[in-house]
Amino acid sequence: MIEVIGFDGDDTLWHDEALFTSTRGQFVALLVKYCPEETICSHLFEVEMRNLRAFGYGVKGFILSMIETAIELSDHRVTCEDIQTIINIGKDLIGHPVQLLDGVRETLLQLHHEYRLVLITKGDLIHQEAKVAGSGLGSIFHSIEVVSDKDPVTYRRILSEHNVMPRQFMMVGNSI
């Protein structure tokens, strides 16, 4: 019997990937003067993957990866104005209001009465906490876990802390 339901945050409870896609589009439009669009996209992805160990998941690491990509693809010719633009579009991404997916609040409120609900989200701690606050959903969850990665070790730790057996746990989301 399920006792605890875990939920992803980004793109499960609120919109997120579309905002990153829009930001990538602005970044590409800024850098096309240095190289072709497809090169920008593939190189940004490579830099993001390379930087995961240092910066983890989240907007701040994404911003730093965009800056690093701009420096590399422009052969160190990127202007201070372009760097400032990258920082500004990153700040816009961080400051974007949280937009819940349809039916999320109502669904969580119904489930809250029958199950312990745990939000398990990964990324930058400050940004994820701001998203939870901006969502207005924080009080519905029995616990909120901001993790650096969602791997078996992390799930085992969370289940142990909540005294729940794996067979009593269900995870809802797109990054299990």
C-alpha cells in the first residue's frame, strides 16, 4: 500500500523547460554573429555536461555555461555588452514567475488528505526554494527535498529519513 508520494517540481508541477528553451533561443540569437546556430546549440550542451560536476543542475550553472560557451565560440572576442546580456537573460530566467500546470493544486490538495506528499526537486537550492515559495504549494507537502541529483542513493536516503519502504513509495515526474 502506498503511503508516500514523491513529486518532481520542474515540468511536473510547474512549467520550466519552455523557459530554458526560450532563454537558449535568446542566447543563440546573440551568438550567431560568431558562428552558426547548430554549432552554438551543440557546444552549449557539451559545456553544460562538462560543467555538471562543478555547478550541478540549475539556472546559475546554465548561465555560467552560456558565458563559457560565448567565450569559447567567439575565440575570446565576445564583448562585455554580450556577457552582460547573457547575465540579464539568466536573471530573467531566475526571476520568472512560477506557472503551475493545470490541475496541480487541486490534485495535490486531494492527495494530501490520504498520503504523505514529498516534493523532490533537483537544482540550485536558492532558486528551487524560490520556485516552491512562488508556487504557493509548499504547505501542501509534508517535506521538501532539494537534491543535487536523483539517483538510487538519494532516493534510499530520502526513503530512510521518512521511514518508508520502497514498496510504500511512488514517484511522480519526469526525472526519476
